[in-house]
Amino acid sequence: MKELPPKYALRFLRWFCREDFIDEIEGDLIEVFEHQYKETPRGANWTFIWQVLLHFRPDFIKSFRDHPLIYPGMLKHNLLITYRGFMRHKSSFLINLLGLSTGLACVFIIYLWVADELSIDKFHKNDRQLYQVMQNRKIPQGIITRTLTPTPLTPALTEEIPEVAAAISISADEERPRGILSTDGKEIVTDGIYTTKNYFEAFSYDLRHGKPEQVLADKNNIVLSQALALKLFPSTTDIIGKSIEWRDRVFQVSGIFSGPPPNSTKQFDFVLNMDVMLERDEYAGMWNGDYAETYVILKEGTDVDQFNEQIGPFLKSKDPGRDRSTLFVQQYSKRYLHARFENGVQAGGRIAYVRLFSLTAFFILLIACINFMNLSTALATRKMKEIGVKKAMGAQRKSLVFQFLSEAVLMSLLSLIIALGWVALVLPQFNLLTDKSLHLNINAEHILIVLGVVISTGLIAGSYPALYLSKFKPVAVLKGVRATSSGEQWLRKGLVVFQFALSVIFIVGVLVVNRQMDYIQTKNIGFNRDHVISFERARFSGDPDVFLSELRNTPGVISVANMWNSILGGGGGQSGYSWRGEVADEDFRFKSPLISYNVVETLGMDVLAGRGFSKEHGDDDSKIVINEAALKLMAIENPIGEKIKYGDDQREIIGVIGDFHYGSIHHLVEPLIFRFARPRARNIMVRIQEGTEKSTLAKMEALYTEFHPPYPFEYTFLDEDYQQLHVAESRVATLSKYFTGLAILISCLGLLGLAAFTAEQRTKEIGIRKILGASVFGIVRLLSADFTKMVILAILLALPISYFMTKNWLAGFAYKIDLEWWYFVAAASVTFFIAWFTVGLQTLKAARVNPATSLRDE
Amino acid sequence: MKPPSLGEFEELVLLTVAAQHDEAYGVSIKESLEKQLDKTINISAIHVALKRMSEKGFVDARFGGITQDRGGRRKKFYVITAFGKQMLDRQYEIRSSLYHRIPNISFG
């Protein structure tokens, strides 16, 4: 038996090698191969392959210039034909161009957004091994997941768990160092973080001056951001070692970093040693309080599941009181997109929106591609003669496929230019809407991706026409017989149905999302959030009571209240209450915000019985106010004056207020106990006279700066804060409107093209019908019957799908609108009428043509 | 125009072609050279050398007949041209004249 050299290598050689050398080279190679094969068959194979590769050099590669597909003359010819085609069928050319460019623009914008979302917190060089330690805590209602942990956890993990290469603490947001940094004569209000010494080694923030392992070595060190350093000093050179004062304490500048990049979730301007926080707050260093975020760098190859099991009971082993807490880790760069936990289990987060918009982009581009396919195959009749002649002249199918594909790719390249124009135009608006700073920057990666998308769009859009058109038999085509197979008709109709089904789904989605948003914005949340100014008072040494009463006496101010938590924050919870009633569950965790006087009045909450805290009654922390849900839970007949127990203390209920939304509307209203806070509470809410906002705010600002130099008066309106709580959803609502509009627009463009085409094809038929007495309306009906059926089918298919999708989305809200039948009817009729309008206009135009014109020739 | 040059490897191949007059083809050249130089030689290097030399006019080529061997591929036989021979002679002269200029050095 003769031994054969490796098949693929041989085929490759034959493919690239010049005709006049193939005999010599292949023959010699085979001869050498056969010689060697007798000794080492494997070696011979390898030598053969290697030798083939060595021959792959300019000396022996054939000139592909003469290749029929890339022959310049042919290419020029193809271009010319394409150009003429565009010129002759301007309307379908424009429809294609508009559709594809809009589709591409959507894809690019969404790509930029998605890429930005995905890049968040990914810039740390330890990214793969950097994890945040999270805490699951059991409460009677289930498990809540917290990001905060005790500060002693960091040294304990480093010492006791071998898999931990390093552990880092960062102060919780409420504990961050804020306030005035001062140098000679300069005072700047800013905020920073406390963290452990190894911070700059673990996290990749660019240190301009100082060494990562040294900058926080001493507890008197302070590291400044470049921007802050320039505000405090004339330049950043030679400021290492200079002194800065913060809260009566002097720190030495030990490093300058360039400031967190915009794709970092942590934003801060200066960094202090964790020990400073431990000295300032005696509770901060204990196991029973959560004062910090803890991060760990795991050693390479650590099994995360196993690690989680290992650290699960870690807190309990340190402090038996924390037996309800278990620890686990989540990769830090995943935190941003996967932040939601339900009952201790990861339940998505922003990633849902990333997916949603990626899908949207894909479908919009798909709709545009479908248009292209449909129009091209529909226009096939016009190309039949060309194809027939070419085939008769000996054109291979291959070269026809190449011609049509290159036409499609050219089309998409033209669309690319327009799409880039769109993107440049729309991006500033999009940035405003999404609160990002996206921009088209030209780098290799972007160019590759853009070209990849564009060329594959061209190939996908062109594939069907190319394969379909090149299939025609020349004889049949030249005779003028065109066998339109029912399969092809089906495909075209199927694509239209698909397009419109998508449009219906988009419309239902938009309707539901926007109704839900309206519902959230206007829902009675249990207190009046209009005309309320909210601000956080800076610390100062004087008596806050004086400031508060001055504020109360300012003209235009109706009432002033203060509390510790934010009324929109939903934070703070306490268990350990017991009461006389049918049920008494000491483990039950009440929402328990700390409020001072006048909160109930200022926010206009419903008082069902009793009253809120007031100064006149001399209320103190032995009194509480509860909400309706808490009353129901406690099942007490006459709540006012009732004493409930908190540990050994007695707390007297002095009021019951109606249920209100504490936090975002995603959560159900929970039983709540208002605890009393001293007037020092710094979260201040001021209800002001409607219409006097400007003058009242000016007066408030003057008062504020008088009491709190040099802090600027930074306030927000409570109703805007409330909107901010649901900003993710309202962005989705707004964006979905635009994208749906685009999807419908593109679908209609396609339909318009098809309708125009059908009408044109049946010109003669229409003429004859009219002569025989058909009415204009009858003809319109005849022509649009097909489209009507397709659209109706699309609607029937889309409604159940959209029902399930919207139902699913609404399930994420505790308070939601009902899915009413008319959303679906509205979506269906909107789609139907838009489609009918598009088709109707075209057919009407065709039907009104004077039959004499259409029948004149022949 | 500069006269075409002859590289070292090309010279070796050309010498072999001349030696195997009218019977030289890729594999025979490779085997002969391998024997002489006592090292393995890539056949691609020989093909390249032969192509370049035939472009420079040092060798001529003719095809052999089709046989059952070599996967049915013809052999390409090379012969040295007059110009090629001239080149070899000149090269040889230069080298020997240079060599003779070496004074008697003893490395004893």
C-alpha cells in the first residue's frame, strides 16, 4: 500500500501554489515523504506539513489577482451594477439605507452603554481575585443581605484563613470622614474614606506620588486626590510631608493619587488610615457592630464555594451574639451589576437592564435586516434578466453569490457612515438621559467591533437574497417564467409577521412600563412630598436647637423637622420589642427610623390616633409612634397610652399614623416604629410655602451659611429625591419609548417598500380591473388584504408573549398596576392602524392611477 | 545594471546542478548536498534557490515524463547555463586568488 501524505497539508499546498511550480514542489515533497516514511511515519507526516508551510512564501504563492472573484474588472463591474441598481430603485435604496443605518445606530449606542456598564470596577489589577465579604442575616421575614461587616474581621481573616492573601477594610458610607480640610488659609469641604494600610496595593488607583505600601503606614498619613491637592496647594510638587488639618487633628500628606476614574463605584477625594476611625469611635472596633466594608484578595486557585463554606460561621465564632449572621464573598467587579439579593440568594440587579437593552438592539437590527432581505427578494423579478444573461454567458453561481453579498456589504457600509452620524448626533442626549459620559472614541477594539457588526449585518442581510437569486435557471428566467415557489412566499410573509410581532411586543412593553412609572410617580405614598426641601446639616459645635428655631421663624417656612435616617432611605431596623396582645414576637424586626419633633406634621402624614412627637409635650425617647401595619401586627385595641417593652425599658405609644412608603416602592409597607431622636439629628426637612421657593431658599441659605461656615448649602427637593429612587426604571421607560418608536418605524419602512412593490407589480391588473368597473376602494381592499392578514397574525402571536413578559417585569414591584385588557388592544390597534395606513397610502396611489396610463405600453 | 549576484547557498546548489549534469532535480540536489555537508537541508530552501537562479539565468529547466511515482507529478530537471558556468568560474577564480594571497602562517 502506498503511503499518503497528510491530506489537508496537500490540499493547502495545491490551493496556494503556482501552477508552474506545483509539479516540482509537490513531487519533491512526496518523494521526500516516501523516503522518510519508511523510517518514521509520524516524523514524515510532520516534516511534510512543515515543508508545505515553508513553501508558503511569495515565491510560490499564486497570484490571486487573476482570481475570478477578485478580478478588478469584475469588481468594478459589480460596483457599477450596484450603483445603477441604487439609482434606478431609489425608494427601496433609501428604505434600506434608512432602516439599516437606524438599526446600526441603535446597536452602536447600546454597545457603548453596555460596554461602559460592564467596565465598571473592572480596572483593578487584582480584579479576578478581589472579593467583597457580604453578610446574610436571618430575620423573621427571611434573610437580608448586607454589605457591611465589623472592622476586626480584616485582621482576623488575614491571620486565620490561609486562602486569604490580603484583606482590606473600607469605612461604611455613613462613617466616611467628611468635612473641612484646611491648610494655611485654605478650607475645602470634601469627603473621603478610612481604610487599611494595604489599600493602594489591593486596589489599582493610580498613585502619582508615594509608594502603595507606605502611604498609609502611619495613622497621621493622608493621601489626597490630585484634584483636591490642587485646591489646597498651589501645585502638587513638594507637598509630601505638608500638614493638613481635619477636625482639630493634623495629618501629613503622604501620597497623591489621580482620583477614582468614572467607572469606579467608589468615589472619594482623600484617604485616611482606619486607625483614625477606631480612635474616634470606641464602638467601631467591636465585633457586634458593622462599621466597614471588608474586601479580600483570595489566593490563585481558591475554590470560592469552599471558601464561602469556610467563612460562613466566622462571625458567630468571634461573637456568639451574631449567630444569625453568615458570611460569604462576591466578586467585587460583579457587585455593580449583580447587587440584588432576595432572601440571601443572588437575584440579578442592573444586569437585567444590560440584557434587556442588548436584546432590544439585536432585535432592532434584525428587523432592519429582514427589511433588506424582503425588499431584495421582492426586487428579484427586476434582476431576473440580468441574472439570466450572466448565467448564459457562463457566470458561475459562486460569482453571483459574491456579487449580491458584496452589494449587501456595500449597503451596510454606506449605512455605517450614516449610522455614525446618527450616533454623534444622538449621543449627547443619550448621555443626559442615562447619566453617563459615553463618547465615540476611535480605538482598535471599537473599530474591529464596529466593522465586525457591519460586515456580519451585510452578510446576514445579503445571505438569503444571494442564495435565492443565484439559484434561478437561466433558460426559465430568460423566457420570463418565474416560478415563485410557495416556500419563498411563506418566508417573506413569515418575516413580515415576525417583524410586526416584535413591534407589538415593544408597544405593549412601552405601555406597561410607562403606566407603571406614572403609577409610581403619582401614587399616594402616605406623605406629601411636594414643596419639601431636604438637606443634611453639617456638624458644628453650637446648639442645633437655635439653628432649628431660627429656621422655623424664617418667612416662607411652614414647618421644620429633623431625623437621623432619610425618610426615603428605608434604613434602620430593630427587633426585641414585646407587647401585650395576641401575638408578641421579640424576634420581629420593625423598621425603626429615629425622628425628632414635627416629622409627622411636616410630611403631612395621616394621623389615625394620638399625635407625633412635639416639643410642647416634652416627648423623649420613652415615647414611640407606630404605623398602621405595626398596629395590625400588635393587635392592640386602644393603642394610645399602651406601653410596649423594649428589653427592660417601657415605651409608650403616643400616636398611630397611616401606612406610608419608607424607601422605594419595590418593597411592601412594613410594620414600623418611630423612635425619638434628639434635635441633633442632622437630616432636615423643611416644608415651604408654595410659590415662595426662590426667596425662601435664599433666606435659608443665608441662615445656613451663618451657622455652618464654610459649608455650602446643598439641598434637594424631596419629590425629586423620590423620583431618583426609581431612576433606573424611569430611564428604562424613557429609553424604551425611543427604541420602540424606532422598531416600529423600521418595520413600517419595510412594509412600505413591500406594498409599493406589490402595487407596481400589479399595475396592469389594476388597470384592467378599473376598466372593468372596479372601484378605488375595492382595489385598495384587494391589495391590502394580504398585508392585513399578516399583521393580524403577527398581533395574535405577539399578545400572549407580551403578556407573559410584562407580567414577569411587574412581578419585581410590590405595588404595581394591573395588566388591563386595553393595553393589549391598544397595542394591537396601534400596530394595525400604522401598518394599514402605510399600506393603504401606497395602494391608494396605485389604485388612483388612470388605467390609460398603466395600460398604454404593449 | 549590476550583474546578478550568487549567494553562498545558491553557489552550492549551482555546483551540484553542474555536477549532476542534466539529472539534477530537487530531491537529488538535497540528498547530494546533505551527504556533502553532513547536515539536513530544507527542500524549500533548494526550491527557492533554484527559482531565483533560473530567474537570474544561471540554470535552465525541463520537465521529465509523468510516472507512477511522486504522486504522478513530473520531475523538474535543471542544467547549468553558459552564463551560470561563467559565474562559477569567476567565483572560483576570486576565491583561489584570495586564498593564494594568504602568507604562510604557522599555527604550530
